[in-house]
Amino acid sequence: MTTLFDPLRFGEISVANRIVMAPLTRDRAGPNQVPTPLMATYYEQRASAGLIVSEGTQVSPDGQGYLDTPGIYSAEQVAGWRRVTDAVHAAGGKMVAQLWHVGRISHVSLLPLGQVPVSSTARAAKTKTFTKAGFEAVSEPRALRLDEIAGVVAKFRHAARCAIDAGFDGVEVHGANGYLFEQFLRDSVNDRTDAYGGSFENRSRLLLEVIQAITSEIGHGRTGLRLSPVTPANDAAQDSNAQALFEYAVEQLAPMRMAFLHVVEGSTGGPRDIAPFDYAALRSRFKQGNEHGAWMVNNGYTRQMALNVVASGQADLVAFGKSFIGNPDLVRRLREDAPLAPLNQKLLYGGGAEGYTDYPALETAAA
Ligand SMILES: Cc1cc2nc3c(=O)[nH]c(=O)nc-3n(C[C@H](O)[C@H](O)[C@H](O)COP(=O)(O)O)c2cc1C
């Protein structure tokens, strides 16, 4: 029987166990959105995860939506990430970069001078972001023009190339949590009347073009995607037919034979049962013709839930978010059924080592 602690190979990625560190924004990048040596220490401490998914990392300056998040488009950023991936690899871990464009979840103060956030729509989200001034309402976006869409695809392609140059084992496209791709996918947000709005086909087009571009740039075996079909995160109201929409998109993606699909079940960081959704049906679409693609699940998994979901074959990998913050040695604690340390909510976003690299591993905690 397969367990949570068994190795797995999917695409070009081989992992020592099925435990994944979920992407976690911590807002600690340095000037020019460059990853710092402290970030290398933080990830190195957590390298016993089978796989680390980096914090959301913007593919371009206009993809940034929060203060001090890292980028993956300049040579300086690639060099910064190289320190991180070298540290993780030296500690025996694997790491993919989460490629992020926030779309309308941004604020003008975070964007190049004179720019406003871009999206599928010109309607603002009713949510806040984190800027120099603290939490502020997001700015009013403008709808991307048809002739700008190829440029968005090119930014993702370039960022994927930068990720490989920086030593990452692959990439995870951030298609979740109300950011750019969900702003195109969901009919609750997308009000376009061109080739990128309306039908499932049109609303999925940007995502499919980006995955196509990335798989041709770095190989399908290094490409993954995160989706969250029913999350209300970032003012993305439910699609009028989420089940059919996401099944359509995943069915179209299946022939691209991605290494993995990462699904947030329910409301990100909240109730798993916020809206009905048949994840097993989505999984069977993904596995059609791509039986080696890994199915990664997330959201509110306890040790027992994770043991069960892997043992029963319903998932190949389980991603843990919050518990990796307070427990750098989470894999060992899960293996030994040791108690989990809590995290400090006040130190999640921004700051330095405190509440970041100072959570002790078991032996230090016991000493
Ligand atoms: C501090 C924090 C930052 C997060 N940043 C990201 C992110 O950058 N990208 C992303 O896809 N999800 C992000 N999430 C969501 C987590 O990856 C995960 O889906 C969520 O915490 C639920 O998993 P858990 O119950 O294991 O914590 C973040 C969550 C937290 C708590």
C-alpha cells in the first residue's frame, strides 16, 4: 500500500515523499523584488518536504499585488532564487516556482508609475491588499485589450524560462484564489465579449495558451497548475456552472500532459464544503491520457486526512500550508505523530526572521 512517506516520480520531478509545502506569501523580498538570503534559510529549513511550492512570485511588474513579494523576470531575481534553490537542493529537497499574476487584485502604489491593475474586466474587486500604507482597497482595474493578451502569455513563458535558469525543478502556474486566471475563467467576473469572454472555450483560452507556452518552453514534465474551483477568495464569486467549467478546462489541458494538478478543495483557508464540487470527476478528466500526472490536494488537511487520502489512492500528493510555517520539520512530525506548533498570525506578512526562520525543529524545541 502506498503511504504519505513513499517517494514518487511525476513528469521530470522525483520526490522523496508525498508531503508538499503549499505556496505561502510572506512579503519578505528585498529591493527590486529580489529573494534574500533569509528566504533561502526559510526554504532550506523546510526542505524535507517532498516538494516545496514557492510563495506566489510575479511574472512581471504588473503582476504584483502585495508589498515585497518576489518576482521571477529579471537577472537579479534569478540570481536571488538561485541561492534559494541551491540551499533546498543541498538539503535534499525539490522546489517549483509558483508563477503569479494578480490581475485586478493590486493597488496603483505597487505598480510601475502611471499603471493601473489589468484584468478581464474593468470592474473592481471588493477586497483589500497589503501596501506600504497597510491594508488598502484594491484599485480600479482596466480590461486588457485583445492585442495585449499575447504579451501576458509571453510574460509567463519568460518567467518559466527564468525559473529553470534559477534552478527550480519546475513551475506551478497560479490559477487559483481569484487572481488573473480566475478573473478570466469565472463568469461572475469575466464580462468580455471578445474571444476571451463568454463560452467555456473563450474563458479558458488564456489559461490554455499560457500552459501551452510554458510546456513548450520548459517541457510538460516540469509544468504544474493550481486551481481552486469554488473558492470565494479575492471576491471571485462562484461561477454559474463551476463543475462543467473546470471539467472543460482540465479536459482541454489533459493532452498537454502536465506533471501535476494542485487543487484547493473548498474555500482557501476556510470551509472545505463551502459549495458542492465533485473533485473526483475533475481528477478523472486530468488523468485521461495522462495517468502519470500527479494529483495534489490541499486545504485543511490533518495528518489523518492526508494518510487516508494517499492510502486510498484518491490523491498522489498532499500540500500543507499553515502547518509548514510553524513546523519546519513537518514531515518528521507527521511521521512520528508529534505535536504541531502553532504559527504567529501577526508575523505572517512582512518583517524579518521573527515568525519566519525562528520556529524550532523538534529536537531544539525539546532541548
Ligand atoms: C500566509 C499565507 C500565504 C498564502 N500565500 C499563498 C500564495 O502565495 N499562493 C497560493 O496559491 N496560496 C497561498 N495561500 C494559501 C495556501 O497555499 C493554502 O491553500 C491554505 O493555507 C490552505 O491550506 P492549509 O489548510 O494547509 O493551510 C496562503 C496562505 C497563507 C496562510
